Amino acid sequence: MHFKIAAEDKTNHRYSGVLAHPTSFPSPYGVGDMGKEAYNFIDFLHMAGQHLWQVLPLGPCGNGNSPYQSFSVFAGQPLLISPDLLIEKKLLTREDLEPIPEFNPDKVEYTKVTEYKTGLFRKAYQNFRHTSDKDLLEEYDSFQKNNEFWLEDYCLYMAGKDYHENLPWYEWEDSLLDPTPAERAAWLKLLEKEVDYYCFVQFCFFSQWYALKDYANEKGIAIIGDIPIFTSPDSADVWANKSMFCLDTKGHPLEVAGVPPDYFAAEGQLWGNPLYDWKAHKKDSYRWWIERVRHQLDQVDYVRIDHFRGFEAYWAVPAGEKTAMNGKWKKGPGEELFRAIEKALGEELPIFAEDLGIITPEVEKLRDSLGYPGMKVLQFGFDGLGESSFLPHQLDTRNCICYTGTHDNDTTLGWYQHTAHQNQDKVRRYMNTDASSISWDFIRICLGTIARYAIFPVQDLLNQGSEHRMNTPGTAAGNWEYRFRAGLLNEGMAKGLRQMTELFGRFG
């Protein structure tokens, strides 16, 4: 059962909250984690009268450190594991953490952090192998049994990457690239310790995550997760489920995912993800997708589905293209997929639809037939002097989520500083402001809309500029690194946000 406010969506309740990926939290270990500062963040939300915390995908990041290009859509990001909580479990000592490198407090240095934390996890695993803690061992056994659908595939895949010095799976030898049952058993025996290590790391991640989620729910806060529509080509998901993707005999995509030219990129965005063989998924009664959504809804209370329009029709680009401009639209599974998931899970799905980009009447019909809230981004409403469906007075339904901006947008302050003068003037006149605290002006307007949900990135709470944005679509470097410092989310800010939240009927 999901957190109670998910079941109240059809009432007149109004909710608000903050978008902040856990990697952005303060931490002495170079990256935000599920330790003390994560709990402090939840305490801040509670103090501020918020009921929603939105995160990005929580999986282990591959190349580029993007949470939308993960080694697995089921596994958790090891970098989010808190060393301090491992100490509490007696899997590490305080001395094991030394020396702690000097990390950048404003940016995640992924290579440096990964090297440091992997060393800690290896130590923790060795200690775990010699533990006499029966409760911990029973928890580990239960975790393995409860995650059979994906866990062994992921752990063998990761062990295989280590064995092959991080080569993608489609460059492995045939006996592991597409193993027979006997070959798989042989590889599991050969890589037994590494497979068990990766299983242990996932056990640590989910143990810490579920404890954090329980704490959030106890404080009246629901967590919004994120499901990327596509999977990374070099992932356990594709390696273990080749028949569900459009691949050639060597495992390479025949076509790849992307989007045509739009607001974010003049040449479109070439994501490079393999496309689904939807006929194969239908033949299998959508089992893989059912298990994927089931697993996500075990971790979070709501799920935002990224690139929702791709379920109606998706942009297919021939493999080898340098841009996304030469693709074409192909039909997706539509409503049938989601009805199959609903039937299997026995409940109405608490899903948010990311419906930005090129949205057709067919996409709107799919979204509305399923009853999923769509997204309204305030920044888009002020890009130009004309009317826009993203302007507050043009919102035509309460069943939506109003954002000041998203992880793909510039921060509100950065956007305002760089937008055209006539757009700045429109903002000032519309909001009756001198723009001296433009981020909070946007937050106020966002809270005041008819949208049932109002969400704003933590950067907007902190009134931070473009140098603090999370992601710039279409660029390969410098993304997903944002961090904020301890103490910035203080009691005074919480009181101010709480008063504003109460004013617009989103508290209680």
C-alpha cells in the first residue's frame, strides 16, 4: 500500500514539495547520501509544511553519470549508501573511513567519489562475510528472495563488467554474451564472490532507502520517484532480456531513441537507447514492465514516467545517425500497457506523466484516459509575449503538477537573468514584482495555481543561478553534479515556505 495521500488524489487536497536528488545533499564523503543530511532534509520539508519530495531515478549511473542512463532500472545507486549508517551496522569502523579525501562541496566529483566509496564497500563486504549478526544475515537472505526477478541478472552483469575491464556486454565472449543455462552456471561459479559482493551492495542500498522512506512517510511526506521510459544499451536489463529489444544478432540496436528538435535542442536529442520490441512485450503479457513498475512502487509513493509521450508514439532514429533529426514516429503500446499493469498490481497507479515536448491530441487522450496528471512548467509560460498553456491563468485542469522548473531547466534565477528583456518585463508585470527575489516569486505563483501538485527544485528555494543547474540537455559534460551546502535550508526559510503554503491551501 502506498502512502495515504496517493489515495486522496481525487479529493480537493492540494500538495506541494521540493525536487532534490539525494546526490545533491551535503555530505563529507563527496556526494549526498542516505545518512544524516537526508533525514535533515525530510525534517526541513516537514517543518516547511511540504508533503512531497521528488527524486530523479535512483539507479546506478553509467557513462556520463546520468541517472537516466543506468546499468539497471531495478538496482540502486551505490554512491547513495551512507558510510555512517554502515558504521551503525558494525560493517565499518570510523577508522575505516580515513583518510577522507578533500571533496568539492558544491559539485559531485564522480570518479574521485566512486574510487573512495568503492574502497569502503569492499571493506564492509569483507566484514559482512565474517559477521555473526544473525538478524543481519536473515535480512540479507530475505532481500535476495524478494528480489529474484532482477538481482542475479544485475549482479552477474556487474561482475562480468569487472571481469572484462568495464567493456560493454555486447563486446563479451559468446558464452557470457548470450549464455546457455550451463554456461551461465559456470560463469556464476567463476564470479561467485563478485556476484555476492554486488548483491551485498544492493542489500545495503535498499536497507538504507526503505528506512529513509519510512521516516519520510511518518513525517507526512510522500516520495515521487522517476522511471525513464528507455534503458541504457549497456545495462543488465538489455543483456538479460535481449528478446524484448530491437537488436541485431550482436546485441547492437537497430534503431535508437531520441526526440526531434524542440525547446531544449535545435537538432533534437539523440539518446542512443535501444527501442523496445513491443510485440514481444505484449506476447509476454508485459511481464517485464509489470515487475519494473511494481518494484518502483515498492520504493516510492508516486512515479513520474519520463517521456510519457513515447508510449503513444516514439521517435526512432536509425543507428549510426549523428543527430536525432532523421528519425520517424512509431506507435507505442498505448493504454493497453498501463491497463495490464493496473490489472496485475490490483490498484490504480499513482503515476505522473511527463508530457513535455511535442504533445499531440493522441498523447493528451492517452494521458487523460488513464487519469494521470501532466506537467506544467512556469518558465515555459514566459518564453515569449503571447498566451501559453503554461501560464497560470491558462491552466485548464486541477489534475496536473505545476513546476517552477525541472532538472532539465535552468534554475529560475538563471533563466530570468538570461531570458529576453521583454520576457523579463512580462514576468515583472504578471507577478507585480521588482524581481529582487525572482525564484520565490515563481514559487509563490506556483503554489497559487489551481494545480493539485506544486513542485520546485531546491535550487529555487535557495535562489541559486545558472552555475547550480542540474542538467543541460544536449550537453555531455558537467551535468548531474549539483550539491548544496549544509545549513542553507534553515528554520527561517522553512517558516517562510510554510506560511506561503498555508496561504494557498496546500498545508494540512
